[in-house]
Amino acid sequence: MATRAPDGRTYLSRQYASYPYHICRPQIVEGDPAGMMTLYLQSCAGGMFEHDRLAESVRVDARAAMHLTTQASTIVHSMTEGTASQTVELSVGSGGCLEYLPDPFILFPAARFENRIRLLLEPDATAIVGEAFLSHDPRGGKALYRGYASEVRVERDGELLLLDRMAIEDPSEPVPGAGERYRAHGSLFILGMPGAEAEILGAVRTALAGVAGGYVGASALPRAAGFSVRILAEDAWALRQATLAAWSCARLAATGRSPHPRRK
Amino acid sequence: MRDDAALLVALQHADSFFPGGGTAFSWGLEPLHGDGRVADAAAVERFLGTQIERRWASCDRPFLVAAHRAAGDLGRIAEIDRVYMAMVLPRELREGAVRAGGALLEIHRRLATAGAADYRALVRDAGASGALPVVQGFVWRACGIEEAAAAALSAHALSVGVVGAAIRLGIIGHVAAQAIIMAMRPLIAAQLAEPALDIREAHSFAPAADIAAMRHETQTARLFAN
């Protein structure tokens, strides 16, 4: 749980982590909005394995600000019959800000994984939420994962703002329907940004147009909730460039300053 | 209703002569064509197959079936409508669903289909959206079309809409269009042989078409609304 201190800084007011999670020491990154805390969530497990059931719960209190990320991509290892899953509960208090930008899941051959993210926003809360996966065969072949399911659900004051649910079973291409060329897919949701929506969207589109190795689009969400970005990328590098471009642009529009990419 | 009468009802509503407003939309085909990603009949067939399997079967059909089963309960239908709209992220696809659904609803209002006028009032005054699959499910039930036939009609309408767009974009001719519609048949039949998903499990994943539809928003030279 992240809380705003009287001096404006966000601090970690409560924390609990059990295996395999490790919560790193909060950091302040130069160029971030005043008081924003950056937190790396690490796993000491070496990835996700069959039958893993992980759960995260993150609360950002009113007017607190947090950037939450991981130190590296998460490998989802090959499995026999079972699956692995992760459930993420996020909530942001009034006037608070959360950037939840974990690195992508790397799906090894025969991996099965389910990722479920639920975000509750209170009035005037803002958030940027990312979700991404990449298909990878460590032996250099073309073997694919077996299943990937993802759900991102965002609610504001009990009202459903967006529900992005995908379920891929026994794919014949790394990203189904996208051709052999693309190995990675990412979604980014930019929510509750105040001010000139059309201008922010225009800026995000301009920034995305410069990303090589990607096919990328951005569009306004229903109920004036913000906007979504979809990314098809040839590799991890292109995925990261597109994600950074959209995030950086949204931050610049919201705060007047571009952020520094986090060290990984 | 006798079987031949049911067939005639289905034929009327499946006919592209029925003024349901389906010809203004390409559902992402035009921008994919514009980006050089769909250039021939094989690519149109792949695009439509993806739309059928990864959007229609797993998302549109569950919402159509739920609206059909709501049996004219407009409050329930409005709820189903709301969830559907939260699941369509590219603005033009959302607006396309609303415009096509609105056109279908309006013609059914004028034909005095049960519930159409009342639901149209909810769209106008109470913030209901009237998304296409939801309107299809509820008005077709009111016309006496059974659930499975309504779902087949909806898949057929999507197929005709997409190949029609492909013809007007100059990608394929009329014969190839019919061949593609025939190629969709086993795909659609296989989906219909499975029970429809509950809307709480509905999902869709057609990122290339989503991205194309998002990019279409800033393209000025266009024939279609999406």
C-alpha cells in the first residue's frame, strides 16, 4: 500500500510479500512527478511454473503516486497439462496515480498462462496499465505456447469502464491472426488523464508512428475513460520501444515532463 | 410457425436487400487494405476467418444469444449492451456497432417489431447503446427467429458485409466473394455446434484488425465508417 506523506512524498505504508515475491526498496526517479515512488516487484522463482497461482494486491491511496514495475520479463515455463495464473488487484484513491508497467510474459513452448488484472479507480484517479506477452522458443525453433488468457477490467465508482478479455488456445501463429512476423502483443491503457484528450491521443499516435518493427494503434476508450494502445511487435525490443513511447508521451501530456526509462 | 414460414422469415432478415445499414462498414478491412496487409482473395478469407473465430464466435455470438434469451426484458438487454460496449476498444468498431445496431433498430421500430420502439427510446434518452449483436438478438427473437438461426444470420450478415466491402475496395470480384462465403460455412457451423459462451466468459482477440481500425481514425481517404 502506498500512501502520501504530509510532505507530499509517497511512501510504502504497508507491505507483505511471500515466496516468490520480493518487494524492493522504494526509489525516487528524477524527472517523475513530485512525490512519485518507483517500486520494483521481483520474483526469486525464475519464472512461472505449472500450477503456480500468484496474487498481487496494490493500493495507492488518495493523492499518492506510484510507478510499479518488474526488473525483467517473466518467463512462463513449459508445462505438461496444467496452467499457471496470476491475479492482480489494483486500486487507486481519489487524485492518486498508479503506473503499472510490468515487463512482458515470455511464453515458452507448451506454456499455459492466465493473467487477470482488475483496477478500481476512485474519482479523479489516473492510471496507466500495461499487459504484454511474447512467444519464445529457447531452442531457436518455432514451437509455440499452448494457451494465454488475459483479462483487464477497469471500474470507476462501480461503473464498468473497460473489459479487455482475450483467450488464445493452441495457437498456430505466435500472435493469432497477425501472421508469422509478429511474436509479441501488448496493450496499454491510459486512464483518467485530465485535459485535452484529443491532443494527448494525437501526441501518442505521433510517438508510436516512429517505432520500427511494430504495428501499433491508439484509440479513445468508451465513456471518456481515456485511451487504449495496442501493439503488435516483431520482437521484445520493438514492444518495449512502443510501450515506452506511449507511456512517455502520456506522462509528458499529463505532467509536462517526459519520464526517464526505468533501469532494468 | 411452420418450417417454410420460418425459412421465409430468416430469408427476409438475412437478405442484404433488408435495409439494416450493413453496407457502410468494413470492420477493419479497409484500413488493413490501406496498410497493404490485405491485398488478395486469400487474405480477405483469412481476415474474415479471424473475424468469425476470434471476434464473432467468442464475443458477438454470446452477446447476441444473451439478448435473445433476455426475451424482451429491456432492462436486462440494456445491461448486456453496456458490457458489450466496454469490450470493444477501437472507437470506430464501437461506433460501427452502434450505428449498424441503430439502423437495424430503427427499421424494426418502423416495422412495429415488439420492443423496438421502447428500446430505441432507451437508446435516445437513457444512455443505452444499441450495439449490433445485442439488437440482432433481441429483434430477431421478437420476429420469431430461433436462437441458433439468429446466430447463423448474424455470422452470415458479417460475412456478406466483409466480402461486400472487399468487392467495393476492388480486392475481389463477385465470384471470389461467394467462394469466401462458402469457405466460411464449415467454420461457422463448427462454432454453432458448440454451445455459446456465457457473456461473463466472452472474449475477443483480433489485434491486427483492432490496430487497423485505430489507425483508420486518422485516414481521410475512405469508403467505410470503419
